Amino acid sequence: MKFETKTVHWGDRKKTGGFVPVTTPIYTASSYAYDSMDQLDRIFGREEEGPSYARYDNPTRSTLEELVRELEGGAGALACASGMIAIQMALMTALLDRPKRVIAASALYGATTNLLMNILGPMGVETTFVDICDLAAFEEALVEVKPGAVILETVSNPLLRVAALDKIATLCTTANAPLIVDSTFATPLLVRPLELGAHIVVHSATKYLAGHGDVLGGILIADQEDYNVARTISRTLGPIMGPFDAYLTLRGIKTMALRVTCQCENACKVASWLATNPGVERVYFPGDPRHPDASTIARLFPKGLYGGMISFELKGAGRDEVFRFMEKLNLIVRATSLGDVHSMMLYPAMASHRDVAPKQRHRLGIHDNLVRLSVGIEAVEDILADLDQAFSA
Ligand SMILES: Cc1ncc(COP(=O)(O)O)c(C=O)c1O
């Protein structure tokens, strides 16, 4: 089956008794009854597939896990209550039997940096941040730090840099340090990091996978060894996605290929329009041929679709002018999050990177005139008209 066909069919229509629902329903039971103790014994012993208790398995959640595992090309997937807990699960999985040292990309989602520095740090995990787009610097750090795990984002937030994750994955395999890739911005439609050698992939399912602004969730997909560890931890802790969110995410994924393709095409047009706008200082977009990582992007994004995210700097603006510009938007929603069907704009200095000290933020290149646009599936003319009237105002 092709990717688009799998998004619509994979995992559905399991026979439950005498009938077969065409899409997977929401199962809310926290435990299950069986005809015999022998069967219950086999299920608890995992010799037979089947749910026993909601912390371990849930048929709605398992169908979502089966589908995303297939789309990412992994051995197993674990649907979690948020993207952040999926990242925490990935780090715990990698570090369980390895040195408690992490190499992290210096440009990461703010909460991931916070997790590493302010939660895992005091618990004894040392993190070294490196510019992950500088392969020589990464190789040097790998030798020096001897990490138990490496973490990066396929497309960094909010400056949309793209590291050579295929080359980094090879180095990580040699160093026995699992490479964790947060692929939230890319989706498996555009990039499949496991096929490029990564060991664990995570998504905030809240974003493109669910796609409609009504779910909080995360998902971890891994090779067999890491999946087995993650599943064991999960069965003990229960960081899992509930059945309602799993249902909404399954429903969302059925249109993901259509949505994401449209978002990518719209984003290309919006980025070109912004590049010629006199009110714009600089545009950050992976589809820009002058992008600093253009050769890596050409290799990792072979479909010519570069994601639906654009960041740009407003010429001569500070916080006040950015606030006034964003307040003028009528169609584009001023909100955090991304990847929804509707276009959304966020001010990183105030939202995703609010907890990063201003000096550190500026060092990362996240200036006070930078905004981030998640392009939706609206008619592109309406998105451009909204931006145009906000610039004029
Ligand atoms: C790249 C990235 N990773 C992880 C997360 C965290 O996901 P969640 O909010 O679902 O916990 C986000 C949230 O914005 C994100 O942008």
C-alpha cells in the first residue's frame, strides 16, 4: 500500500465478535473479561495479543500505535499523553542502561530544553548543547562527551534549520548512543528518520498528526530494542494517551497526507510572497534555495515538500510593533501550537521561548522581531490578503 492509502486503512476493521466496524471505535473499558483463566494467563504473559488492563493496552490506542509504527517504518510505537512525555519516555529509554549524558541540539523546543536543564539536570543527567548543523562540532562533542543519547529536531523550532540526521545517525550507531529525533515539524509524509538510521522518533501528535486543534498527545516510534524498553517503562508508569485522544488522532491521520501536502504548497507561496515584502527583514523557510542547509534539505526532503512552517522577521520592529502587527490579523489565529488546519501565528519570544533568558534567546538567533507562522489549508489568497492588510495597517 502507498503511504496515503495506509493513512486511511491501516489497523481498522478488526473483527470484534460477530461484526466489523469500518473505523476503529473508542474503547473506554479499563479492564477486560475473558472466557477462561488460561486465556487471561496467556494475555498477561504476552503469548497472545489482546488487552488486559488500560495502563498496558487499549484497542483504540493500539490501532493508532500500529498505524503510526507503519507510517514511520518502526518496530513499535507508543502513544503518549503529550509530546513532552513522549520525549521524556524516549530519553528514559535511551539512558536506562547507558551513561547519563546527553548531547542535544542547541535549537530545540523550549520545553525540551527546560526538561533537560531543569528536570533531568538536577536528577543527574548532564546535557551538552551543540550546534547540530555543524557536523564537525558534533563529531568533536561525541568523542568528548561519550553520551548515552543524542536528541535533535528534524526541522528546528523556530528557525527551521535542518541537520544532517542521516550522517549523525551513523555516528550515533557507532558510538552506541541512540539518536532521538523529534519529527513533529516534518511528519512521516515528508521525512522518515528511522529509515535514515535514527533509533527513536517522537512526535507531538497535538500538531500535524491530529491536525485539528482538539488533541493533546505524543507518540514514540522505535526500533525493536528501544521499543521493548519503552514499552516496559510505559507498562509501569502509564504515560499513555487516552482512548478519546487516540480516536481523534486516528481520525486526523486519515487526512494527514491531504492536509500536509496542501499546507506545504501554501507555505511555499506564502514564503515567496513574504520574501518580496518590504516590511520583512528575513524569511526562514526550508524550501528557500538560499537556506543555509539547502544541500541537506535536498537529500532529506526528496518530495519537494518542505513543511508548512515559516518564520520571518519584521523590518525594524520590536515587541510593540510585533504585538500591533499580530493584533491586526483577522484570519490567522494568534495562538500557540502549530500544524492545525487553520493558519496560526506565534511570537516565540513571548511563547515557545519565553523561559529562555533574553541573552541566550538572541544568541540562538531568536530576535524580538521574529514571528512564526503555521500555514493552514485555507485558500492561499485569503492567507496572503490577511498578512497584506496587517502589514498595511
Ligand atoms: C517540536 C515540538 N516538540 C514537542 C512539543 C511538545 O508537544 P506537546 O505540547 O504535545 O507536549 C512541541 C509543542 O509545541 C513542539 O513544537
